[in-house]
Amino acid sequence: MHTPARTTAVSANAAIPTHCPYCALQCGMRLTPNASADSVEVTGRADFPVNRGALCGKGQSAAAVLSSRVRLTGPLVRDPATGELAPATWEEALDAIAEGISRTRTAHGPDACGVFGGGGLTNEKAYALGKFARIVLGTSQIDYNGRFCMSSAAAAGTKAFGLDRGLPFPLEDIPRTGCVILVGSNLAETMPPALRYLTELRANGGKLIVIDPRRTRTAQQADLHLAPRPGTDLALALGMLHLVVAQGRVDEAYVRDRTRGWEEARSAAMAHWPEYVERVTGVPLPQLRDAVRMFTDAEHAMVLTARGPEQQSKGTDTVGAWINLALATGRPGTPLSGYGCLTGQGNGQGGREHGQKADQLPGCRKLTDPAARAHVAEVWGVDPESLPGPGRSAYELLDALGGDVRALLLMASNPVVSAPRAAHVEERLRSLDFLAVADVVLSETAELADVVLPVTQWAEETGTLTNLEGRVLLRRRALDPPPGVRSDLEVLQELTARLSPDLEKGFPVDPEEVFEELRRASAGGPADYSGISYERLAEEDGVFWPAPASGVPGTPRLFLDRFATEDGRARFVPVAHRAAAEEPDAEYPVYLTTGRVVAQYQSGAQTRRVEELNKAAPGPFVQLHPRLAARLGVVEGDAVAVVSRRGRAVAPARVCGDIRPDTVFMPFHWPGRGRANSLTNPALDPTSRMPEFKVCAVRLERIPG
Ligand SMILES: Nc1nc2c(c(=O)[nH]1)N[C@H]1C(S)=C(S)[C@@H](COP(=O)(O)OP(=O)(O)OC[C@H]3O[C@@H](n4cnc5c(=O)[nH]c(N)nc54)[C@H](O)[C@@H]3O)O[C@H]1N2
Ligand SMILES: Nc1nc2c(c(=O)[nH]1)N[C@H]1C(S)=C(S)[C@@H](COP(=O)(O)OP(=O)(O)OC[C@H]3O[C@@H](n4cnc5c(=O)[nH]c(N)nc54)[C@H](O)[C@@H]3O)O[C@H]1N2
Ligand code: SF4
Ligand SMILES: [Mo]
């Protein structure tokens, strides 16, 4: 069953080209193991086109998490006598998980066992996890943290273009376009090496418009910065479209030849008068007009969205409104132009394509589509009838824990810190009959588990990831893992061997073998990887999907001839503005929005263990405007309590003029007292089921002393 530790294929001092463990840029780096192969030196790869040698501080320091001082080095099982997690053997830990799952399944049926995955997992792991849930557990209850990340843009992109690929063009097109509207992305902090594309754009004479309630490091680079109230991007986009129509700047020929649904979308937009939009968004009308002028004057132009407009209870409609603006002005599917979403996690793109999403089968196929079920069931060697249907979305799954979902296997996420209304989610996790967590460190979520499995990390295993451009990359192994850890793929094989021995062969531990099966499973689907092989990835700087055949190039630029809809035309969606699920009122008078700082990653499980990153970003804070601070009697560094209907968080004040006076901002990287997600509202978008991380109502209290 268990494959013995492989001997290293790596000789000391050979520099291995590979990729960063963190964000969706997937910067190219070189790892040079030292003579004893127990540590590794990281350098940026100048020959990789995406980052051309640049790395941010997280990538630069990524090897620190490989150290046994901070990571898990052996399995842990909760001791019933003491209630504490205690070291155990792999056999004991795996047996305990199989037992926990079997017990639950026997008592409550297969849907009582849930699975929660992550967008940091390689394509191979995401694929194997989805397959494990559907055919070994037979459960519909699987979803993943990407639901919190890109699901609104994915839903809107699919509606409009018939396909969900974050960027339909490579980043290298950005400097050559004429105008970029960047909506709710703080790329200078979230993908620092990508800032280069925006500075080159401006050096070439192109215009940059940034839309963010804060004057971020990214907004500081802009020709025009619009600072709307949180949650009002939908009105802003509709107001811009209204002006485009009123000023006769619609690309009529494009609308006629390449789209459908314009009339309805146009009437919906015309109901949003500029004066109304000014009132709702707080963006002065002259600025709105300037933005329209810059965008329509440019021969080529792009709209790029990130989490700002997407993590809203109307994220899908909001992205739809931005796509409408791009379509009305003839941008998508034309050279150096279009709409794109900046995906976030390392494998945020690939992780959403291969079946860990509740409604999805590999290749970005629909779980409800009989042809898709038949195709994938054949690859898996099972009866299509045996595949479960779609399950709950991430927050709904977490909310159901301890109710009809009673056991959970969680891989590559830390919801105790990162889920909305986190205190409730933590309580739900505690109420489970059984929780197993596979992680590289003892995260706040792993601390609650009955069994914790320590797994191998990026530099110790090979796998493929798909970056934000849709570029499939090979991340190579450079180091031997420490003896006590095993890979996620080994975990799934071992659990299958215990739960359904006849299926064990379907869960190989060699990533290339998994990828070969993924190729077949994705063949003919929207995200077709069948023409991609490890051999090919070893030679090329990645291959853009769809890549349906070997020997021919992938597809860096989509939609140039036709959109991926049945008739080849893009679809306008008629949308109207609506308020956030929770708006400020007398009791909770201030907007809270949340996001990231450059030196920490996500729930911080990895980066809070790196000394130099902690020095740069030691803890949570509340960013607030001097006028708001003065009203509360708060000065820089004062402890401030932020209170919402869900809970309370305390952090030092950071007083600065770079934020709207009606809004405070907290980064979400920390657990405990300063946890931003103690406050956030789990109101869900009706289509994407994305929680409203970017808007809720709070009140602030200065804590004396
Ligand atoms: N340093 C660092 N980098 C990361 C990550 C990390 O945790 N740390 N995570 C990675 C991942 S998974 C992701 S998803 C990306 C996220 O990358 P981004 O989307 O760039 O990150 P955020 O900070 O969440 O949000 C971006 C901006 O949205 C603004 N915003 C808030 N509310 C609104 C609103 O209502 N409308 C608009 N227009 N803007 C609003 C915030 O002020 C913030 O500056 O970053 C990736 N890179
Ligand atoms: N308030 C607020 N909350 C947010 C957001 C926000 O903007 N505001 N953003 C949301 C977004 S966009 C995202 S993507 C989520 C992310 O939030 P999380 O899902 O919590 O993401 P991470 O902190 O990256 O958690 C990944 C975990 O998996 C572990 N890990 C890393 N690699 C592997 C691997 O290969 N295998 C296994 N088994 N484990 C691994 C890491 O150590 C870590 O513990 O947070 C969301 N939460
Ligand atoms: S920008 Fe993203 S991929 Fe590049 S080094 Fe930083 S974290 Fe890694
Ligand atoms: Mo994300």
C-alpha cells in the first residue's frame, strides 16, 4: 500500500527551476539545495516571462516553512483520555480516519461525510480529492476555499463568454493596451512582481484607472483613482455604461456581430442616472466622466477585477456589469483588449477546474450534465448512476457541520481564520463527530482535528498548477521530504485502500500518473488539458489551456474568433444595482472592508511562521481615516474594538488619510482577538454562493489604556 520514501533525484547544488508555493502569479524560481540537501536557496528565474526574476518577500522567504522547526513532522491523533493531540504512527492515524468515516457513513449515510479542499492544491491533488469524494466516499458534500475567492467572476465569465478562464490573455498584453480599469485589486501588495505590467502600460502612454475605497499602493500608481463606498461597484459600472450610451460611444458593429442581449442590458443601465450613481457610490460625477473618457478614447482597453467587487453578495451581477461595459465598447475577444479576473491562489485557476467544486467534474464539466457524467465515470471505471449530484457551497457546507454533515476531511484550508462569521464556523467544526486535517503546519483548524496528517510541501513534490493566465506549469520537486511526512496523494491512496480496496489502483501516488488520467478526464471539456504532458511542460514556459492536442500550441488568447457559447456570441446580462446585505445604520454606522497586506498570505498559517515576514507585518490593525479617528478620540496605535452583529475584534488603530472616512479596513491574516472574520457577514451571492467579505456594518469603540 504505502510507497517507501523515494530516494532523491536531486543532486546537491543543482539548481532546479520551479515555482512559488503561494499566489496565482506562480513566479518562476530556482531552488538550489545545499550540500546536505536539508535546506535550499531561492532565487528568481529571470528566464520565466511572468516575473522575469522578480519575487516578493513571501516567495523569497518561502523555504523557511520547509524547516522542521515550524512544520508538522509526524501524524497527531487526539487522545481520548487527555483530549490532547498526541504523536501517532501513520498506520494509527490513517486507521483512525478510516474508522471515523466508516462509523459516520454507517450511522448517517454517505452525505454525512464532507470534504473541504483548497485552491493551493496542485491539479493532480484537486483531481484526486474530487474523485475520492465522489467514488470512495460517495458523497455530494465537497467544496473548497476557491468558493471564497473567484467564484463570482467565474459565474459571470461563464454566463457572458461561455467559459471560465480568469485572464483570457497573457499578462504581457497589458502594457500594450491603451487603458486599464482595475477594479478592487491591490496588485502592488498581492502580486508585487505584476506591478511592472502597469508601470510599463503607463510608460507606453496608456492610462490606469483604479477603483478602490482605499488609496492603496496600487491606486497611488493610477492616472485616476475612484474611491466608491464599499459594495457600490455595481452602480458605478452601470453609471459608466449609462454615460457610454448617452455619449454615443457604443461600438454598434461589435454589439451587432458578436453579442446578444444588448437591448435589455442597455435599458437596465439607462435606469441608473449619473446623479443617482454619484449619490450611491460617493464618486463625484466629473470623475465618473473622466473614467468614461479615458476608457472610450483608448483604441484598446481592458477591465480587470479582483476580490473588491467580487466578494460581495451581488458579486456575480457586479462582474456582469463590468463585462457589459467592456462588451458595449467592443473589447472582449479583440486584440489587446477584454475583460479578465485576477485569480488569487497558487492554483486558483486549475483548482476550480478539476472537480473539488460542489457542482463540477474534471475539465470544468458540469456534474449535472449526463454526457459529462458518462465521460468521467468511464475514465474512473464506475457506473455514471453511482456519481452523486451537486452538494453545498463552502460556507453552506461549513454551516451544516454537526448537523447533517458529521465527519469532515479537510485539505489545504484554514477556515477558522479565513471563513466568514468565523466564530460560528469554529463552533460548527468543534461540533463534528470527526474531523481530519491534512496540512503542512498545525493551523488553527488543524488544532481542532481528531487526526492531523503532516503532508509534503511544494519543494518536496512535483505537480502542475494553472496560473492566473490559464498557463499550466510544472512545479518540480527539489528536495527530499522529511521522513515523517507523506504526500496528499499518498493519503488519498491509503484511505482508499482502507475504505474501498477495490478502488485503490485508481489512486496512484505518482503525480504524473494522476496527470495522465486527468488529461483523459478533461478531454473534450471546456478546460481541456489532453494535449499537455509533463514532458511538454518540462520544455515550455507553461501551456495555456485549452490544449486539446499535443504538438500544437495551447491558447494564450481566447475568443478572438468566437466566444465559447453555442452560437459564438457573448451575452450581455441585464443587471440592476442593489444594496449590500448589511448597510451601516445608527447602531453600526461604519463600513468594514477586509483584505490583505503584502507580507502575509491568507490565513497566515504559513507566513506567520516566517520571521522576516512577521517583522514586516507583525499583527492585525484597523485602518481608519483621521476624521473618523478624531470623532472617536482615537490616535495612532490605540486599541480599537470593532463590533459587528457577528462578533468583536480588537486591534491597534492605523490612522491614515488613504481610506474613505466612512470605512475601516482590516487584513484577515490573523486568528484570535484581531481576527477580522469574527466580524464578516456570510450573506451569499445567489449565483456564486460567494460570501460578502468586502462589506459589512460595524461600530468602533476606543479601548481606554
Ligand atoms: N500578500 C498577499 N498576496 C496575496 C494573497 C495574500 O493573502 N497576501 N492572497 C492571494 C489570493 S488567494 C487572492 S484572492 C488575491 C487577492 O488580491 P486582491 O483582490 O488584490 O486583494 P484584497 O486585498 O482582498 O482586495 C483588493 C482591494 O479591494 C478593495 N476593496 C474593498 N472593498 C471594495 C469594494 O467594495 N469595491 C472595490 N472596488 N474594492 C474594494 C480593498 O481595499 C483592497 O485594496 O491575492 C493573492 N495574493
Ligand atoms: N475577511 C476576509 N476573509 C477572506 C478573504 C478576504 O478577502 N477577507 N479572502 C478569501 C480568499 S480569496 C481565500 S482564497 C481564502 C483563503 O483562506 P484559506 O483557505 O484559509 O487559505 P490558506 O491560509 O492559504 O490555507 C491553506 C492551508 O493549507 C496548508 N497547505 C498549503 N499547501 C498545502 C498542500 O499542498 N496540502 C495540504 N494538505 N495543505 C496545504 C497551509 O499550511 C494552510 O494551513 O480566504 C478567504 N477569506
Ligand atoms: S508574487 Fe506570488 S508567486 Fe510571486 S513570489 Fe510573491 S507570492 Fe510568490
Ligand atoms: Mo483567494
